[in-house]
Amino acid sequence: MSVGEQETLFVSSDGLDARLTAGKEAARLGFTGTALAEIDQAVAVLVANLERRLVVGAVTLRRVEGEEGVGLEIQCVDKGSGMVDTEFAPTQRHSRLSSLGNGFETINHTMDEVELSSNRDVGTRILCRRWLKPPAEIARETRRWEFGAATRARGFDKFNGDAYLVRVWRDKLLVALIDGLGHGEAAELSASAAQASVNTLPELPLAKIFENASRACKSTRGVVMTVVRFDSPSQLSFAGVGNVEARAITPSESVHFRVLRGIVGAGDPHASVKQLAWDPAGLLVMHTDGLTAKWHWSSFKGLLREPCQSVARRFLYELGSTDDDSTVLALRSWRV
């Protein structure tokens, strides 16, 4: 996951140029065959998202070196107001929902590392890396992740006090869901501070991640936060402070993750870290308190067969309130 030397190869807001240049640069770095096609697929998804949303953005390509060797980094940054989807908003002007949809499945399936974050100051930033690997190592990588996200500001305001972060690298995944206290700009600033802190060193022990986030939020209102990290597709670590819900369901059981009371950024809340086995057939759902916590899996038939993006949208639509910032994350692992 660590990245050392970087060389910027290309920056453009032209989608066709981005696709053509990505293919040329990937081939120059040594990618061949299926890998070239998959890199093109990922860039196509990012470009299509910019074009569909009619926002100002740019695609940047970099040659990177790290512990994994040599790779290609693709970053897409837009200046829209977060990820946009008009399905549940009265007008496009008021929309704040996630829109990459099934395109994220393509990115997850084809890239080795993925990072997603969204806030008002930066817009939406998607960064992914593909590393050159020998065939034997490619054959050993038998899993990828699927996830979906849906978020909506209180009253469709321009400020959203919820923030989330998704990081994928190799067989590892970190998901953080953050709720800034209160509403409006101050809540958004709190959530953004915690988000940036978690994003700096996501591989740290979860207790340390919470300590760092608490320091980052000292001068803000503070946040409540839940973080889940999969150090392998069958083992997860979980920690939460405050009322961010996290539940999982598998074909055989359901699990309700218990969080501690407290505020990250106020005092020194102790984040109790739990290690749990993860069933690859399971589904994890996390949401902020803009959605009611009084729900049961039995009210959502067929979730284990639904794409994660559909799950996130469904929960937001059926359980979310327009009187509070509301965010849902859904994720699962699968074999390729």
C-alpha cells in the first residue's frame, strides 16, 4: 500500500484523451492483455461519471513505485457537490446521493487499490492503482470487494455533516462512516477533519486511528464514528464511538455491532476494538442516525442477492429522514 516515487504522466479534463493516454502509458509500463483492457474499463467508468454529471473535473495518471513494485495510479477529481444521483431528490440541484452505482464494481474488480472520498471543498475524489504483478501472484488474488454508498444532506442543504471513506488495497479494506455533531457547515468541517485523519494512515491499529481522529477534531464540534477494517476477506476489526449503526447478516445469522458512547474530539474516548470472523456470503450495512435504528432484516427481503449500491439506496429511501444528514454504506466480499 505504501507509495514512494511518483511521476505525473498526464492531466486532462478530456475523457477521450484520458482513455487513450491511459492505454498507452499502461502499455509503456509493461501491462499487457487483460490488464490493459481492465485499466481501460476503469478509466471509462471514471470518465463516464464526469460526463453524465456535467461537472468540472480532471483525470490524472501517475507512474508510482512502492513495496508492490511499479504501478499506474489513476485519479479522478471533480468539483461537484459530492457524488450525485437524482433518483431520490426532487431536483438535480438538490441532489446529494451516490451515483457511481455498478461502475464501482468494475473499478473494484480491476484495480488493486481504491480510495473514495467526497466533501464540499474537494468534491468527489476517486483514486485507484494497478500494480504490475507476475502471473502466479495474480492467480493467488481470489477476492475483491463490492460496496455502495448513498448520502443526503439535511433538507438537501449544500452542507452535509456526514462523511465516509472507503480504502481498498490488495485483500484489505477499510470503511469509515463519520457524523459531525449538529448540522450545517460546522458539522461538515468536523466530519471532514476526521475523514482526513483516518485517510492519512488507514493501516494503523483501529485504536490509534481513533486517537488521531480525536486530536484532529479537538478544535471542532467533534464527531461520532465507526470504522471497520478487513485485514483479510475472512477477518475484520471493528470499533465505534457514538451512534453510527453497523449490522451484518449472513445466510445463517445476523450481528449487531455494539458501539461505545462518547464523542471523538471531546475528551479521550476509548474505542473498544473487536476482532470477528467474517462470512464471505455476508452483507455489512452501516448508517448514521439520519436513518432510524428501529429496523429489522426481515423487513428487507432478498438483500443478500441485491447489489450493494441498491442496498444503500433502498435503506436511505425507506429509513432516511430529511430532517437530518443521512448516509448509508453497504459492502460485501466475493470470489472472482
